[in-house]
Amino acid sequence: MKVKFIAIAALGKNREIGIQGKLPWNIPAESNHYKSAIKGQYVLIGRKNFELNGGDIEGAMPIVLTKNTEFSSPNAIICNSMEDVVNYAEDMDIQTIYVIGGGEVYDLTLPYLSEFLCSIVDYEGPADTFFPQYMSYEWEVINTEIHDEWTLYHMIKRPDF
């Protein structure tokens, strides 16, 4: 069985996703959507993001992607490459992994993604971390939810022909 990778991210209008290790905005409804989506799921997260979250992703089962071969955590599976992630998922019969960042992990996983839960928030401002240029792939929006300060787009990647 092939694992399905689903990115979930909140982006500002210019693809902003972070500043100094934090979100540049505070939108509780969007944050609640995110937490609800990943609850009980396997999530793929970079080491820096994992450490910024205190070494735990509440309600989710983290797989930490890091180049640091010395890194370990009792709260996560550690993988050093996307090949390791895919092999682990296949060995453990994991059907879905949510990709939750940071920027480098989103960039590495773009070719693997089949879906994207993309929240576009009403923000244009300072950031030091950006979501990669995901529009280089062809996406089909299958659902849109409009909220006061953000819009959720559920997209699927069209297969290459």
C-alpha cells in the first residue's frame, strides 16, 4: 500500500508561514481546524519545528524528519530522509501522513503530496519562513470554506501525465 501525504498549512497572502518560530497571526478558529484535522493522525514534522513545539504534537503521532543522525526523542519516530519516511510508513502499513512543516519539510514533500488543506489567512506582513511555490504543480480545488479571517481550500494534486 502506498502512503498518502496530505499537507496542512496556514499561509499568509504571500505564502508567509512563520516568523521567529511562530505563526505571524492568531486566528483561533483556524488553529482549531488544524488541531482537529491532525488529531490521532501521523504527522511529518521537521526537527526544528518539533523542538519549537516542546518535543510533542498534542493528539498526533509525530514522525520527525531531520538530517541530524544523532537526534532522538521518546515522543516520535525519527527519519533522516523521505525514503526512510516512505519505508517506515509502508512497513507499518500507515495509509496517511499529514505534513505539518516547517518550510523545508513542505519543500521536500511537495513531490509526494496528493492533497493539500490550505488555509489562506488575511495576513500580509513580516515573515522569515514561507511555504514553497506549490503552484508549480497542478491542483484541483475540491472544496472551499470561507471564514471571517481565513479561507480553507481542500485541493488534490492532479497526476502527471
